[in-house]
Amino acid sequence: MKNKLRSQNWFGKTGKDGFIYRAWMKNQGIPDDEFRGKPVIGICNTWSELTPCNAHFRELAESVKRGISEAGGFPVEFPVMSLGETLIKPTAMLYRNLASMDVEESIRANPMDGVVLLCGCDKTTPSLVMGACSVNIPTLVVSGGPMLTGKFQGKDISTSDVWRFNDAVRAGEMSQEELTVAEACMCRSRGHCAVMGTASTMACMVESLGLSLPHNAAIPAADSRRKVLAQMSGRRIVEMVKEDLKLSDILTRKAFENAIMVNAGIGGSTNFIIHLLALAGRIGVDLSLDDFDHLSANIPLVANLQPSGKYFMEDLYYAGGLPPVMKELDRFLHGECITVNGKTLNENYAAEECYNREVIASVDNPFNPLSGVAILKGNLCENGCVIKPSAASPHLMKHTGKAIVFNDIEDFKSRIDDPLLDVDENSVLVLKNVGPKGYPGMPEVGNMSIPKKLLAKGITDMVRISDGRMSGTGFGTVILHASPEAALGGNFAVIQDGDIIQLDVANRSLLLEVSEEELTQRKAAWKPTHKTYHRGYVKLYQAHVQQAHLGADMDFLQGGSGSEVTRDSH
């Protein structure tokens, strides 16, 4: 053991204080020797029946506990706020920062020497890792795993098909009864979305950062090997405490660069950008939006996974999982980075093999030469915005069209299917006031539905721009995270119907063909229209949330407070 165990500041005390700390723990039937110098390992659990993706986590936690006990540790499970993407209104993203505060304070305030984070549904992963970064004790991530691939009418389906089914119903090509049958066919096992959506992207993020054991990202939730990985993670966290291997030792600038390059190679969710920026801010790594563009630029898409490709996370695991993907990207990666198992990233993937080249292509013969992410700049988004070329339509990557502007999500929903809407396939749909402050919480509404009258003409994609996000399961020529958002009164706030917008992805450009003089006049006359909240967490959020290009974390949560508790209560 390199250092005195942090938990001994509680359980190692004599007199009244030690009596209180141990006695009340003993009412759970814990033997006295558990408190005598064993590493205390917290299991941070986001189990909730309101978070269906994480509903199997009590069972997974038992596997982690078994491993901790086998390695001579003392496991203690504790709950934190759970963010269920599919149920929480108005958006789970509003509460990511709140959950991170819960995690940070729960870890710091309690007698833990190390912590295992049980993550699954989209926002649970970044929120837990953000909170743990601000404390910086030995930490290891166990993801919940993806669902088994859905089966419907003889076809493989998953979450990306929700958008296709919705358009099919609106176009009269699918009945409501068929849609209801598809619900059960898609969600047929425990786990998070079965495509390379945000949840799977976050699982890949932690593995590529070095925060989980190899193969964590892709093992299906229903596969018994997910429990084995959880048990092995429990064993390993005890060793990490003995080695004093902390988050700050693993999360170096090079580790962040690895994660960006892997994300490009797998066609990961655009939400990855906003969450990784927030993590960097917590651990003190200098990372900017521009880094995502230049680090992704030469990385081809090698993972043939929906929504950018054909296959599913279950297929990725059977093809070898994330390690052979990283092996393909070896020439780009910093293979020397240390990971939670004490080995380097390169050591973890060096002996791995690809078992299906349809699912994992090679760098020299990639599934798609286009990178997964591009960062656009211009007078429409002074601080930048994001597009996922691998999920976009090639013919729209360079496009000029007139703006059809929706002031907020309610305006969009009320008018998008109006037959009198002056829109055609060359138009550019613009949705305002769905950014961090404006909504608030930056919802996943950026992949706006195609107008019904255009669907009837066979149009399936258009250029769409917003200051919001889209689900990692979404697809299309969708430009997201426009910064500054409309609620701040920049150029994006004053786009009007009929304005001409020029998109040129190859040149990383997004321009509004309106003179500076006209924009200045419009901004002088602009007045905010978004709702302002006056109490509780949402008021705090609106007052302190940063813009998308900074990770949408709270300004006062940047950095960390460490693991020391400076005052005793007894």
C-alpha cells in the first residue's frame, strides 16, 4: 500500500468518533475485521426502474462486490441520481451536471478508498466520471452493456429505426399497430441502445480513455461475460487502491486525444464532444472544439455500425469488440497511455483479433473514408458547431439554401407539417432556443423531422441546423451545438426566414449570407424569448451553464476539490 487508506480517517479512529463510525455500520451485520485496514470500495450505482437501460445494475453490483471481497476489499454500494434518457423531461442533459455534483459529494463525503462507477444510459456515464474526476481517487468504470439486437418482421432493428418508423407512420407507410409490435421487438433484453448511439459511444469513450477493463464497451448486457467483467473489475479496483492509481494518472492529454481518434473511427455520437469537453474541464486537461476536428480529420470510419453503417453493438462484440478497432487505429493512437488494469493501451489490444471484416474494416480499406466528426465555423456559429459526416447525405455536404426558421420546439411542432409551409428539399431548417440556457438543457431535437409534404415526395434528408443536440442514434445532414446559442443573442439568434445559408463541410464552413451591418442592426433590436426560471436547480443551471463549445458544464464546477474532508462532525 503506497499511502494510508483514506477510509481509516473514519474507521481507524479510536474513542467516540471511531465508535460512531463503526458501530452504526455494524448494524448491517458487518464483522469487525472488515474495518481493520481493508480498502473500502464504493460502488456508485445508477440503478433505477425509471432508467430502464440500467435496471439490471443491482445484479451487476453483486458481481462487482464479489470481486472486491475476493481481492481483500470491503465493498459498499451507494445510489446516486439516475438519468433515464427515455423518460426524463424536459431532457436528461439538464440534470447531467446535477448528477455529477451528487457523485462528487457522495464520494468525497464518505469513507471510500476507491470507487467503481456503474454506468449505462447516456448521461449516467459522463455525469459519474465528471463527479469522480473532481475527487480524483482510484476509479474504474463498468458499463451496463447494449441490448441484444432487435428482430422485427425478419429484419434486425434498434433505436435508429425509431426515426425511420416515425417517418413511415407519418407518410402512411406503416400502421400504428405495426409500430406497437415493433416496440417489444426492439427492446427485447436488458441494456442500453444496441447501436452506436450515445450510450455505446460513452462506453467506448471510457474504454479508449483507459478507464475500464478491455472489452467493457461492447459485451451485451444479457451476456454472462458482462458479469465476469464486473467481477474482474471489482478485483482490479482493490489493486488500484494499493497502487494509488488515480484518475489524474490515466486522464492525460494523450488519453483524451486517443478517445477523440477512436470516436472518429467508430462513428460515435456527436454528444461525445460535449461530454469529453466537460471531463477535460474537471480533470484539468486543456481541450478545445478545434482539437476534435484536426484529431479526427485523418481517421477513416472502420466500424460499420448503425447509425452510420449497417451492424449493431452485439455484432461488434462478436467481431472482437473495441480492442481490434483500436488495433486498426494503432498508427494514430498514443499506445503508451496507462489504463486502469496497469497495462498500456497498446498492451491491451496488441494480441486482439478481428473476426468479421464486414463489421470492423481496416484503415487501409475502411468502411467509409469520411471521418466521424467535423467542426464548422463561420458567422452563423462564431464559436463553432458540429456535424457527423459519416451519418449525413453526401449530396448535401456542400449546399446553399434559404432558411426556414422555427423560434422554439413548440413552434417547430406546430408548423412543420403545415401544408402551407413555404419549404422545399433545398431549404435549410433552423431551430432556435434549444441550447443549454434557452431550452434549458439542450435537448436531442436537432434531427428535426422532415416536413410531411416532402416525405410524400420521397425526400428523406435535408440540411438542419440548431443550437441543440441529437440522439446518438439519429442520422442525417444535421448541424448541431451552434454556439453561441440563440438565447445569448448572437448571430444565430437573428436568423430570419429567407436568409441564405451556405454549408461547405469540406472547407469546414457555415455562413449566413447577411451583411455585418444588417446583423448588427438585428442584434440591437433582438429581445430574448426563451423562458427564464426563478427557483431551484434550473435557475442555478441557467445562471451558470457554459456554452456547448465548452462542454455545457457549470462554470463553478470546473476543476475539482480533491478527496480531503477538512472538517469532522463528531
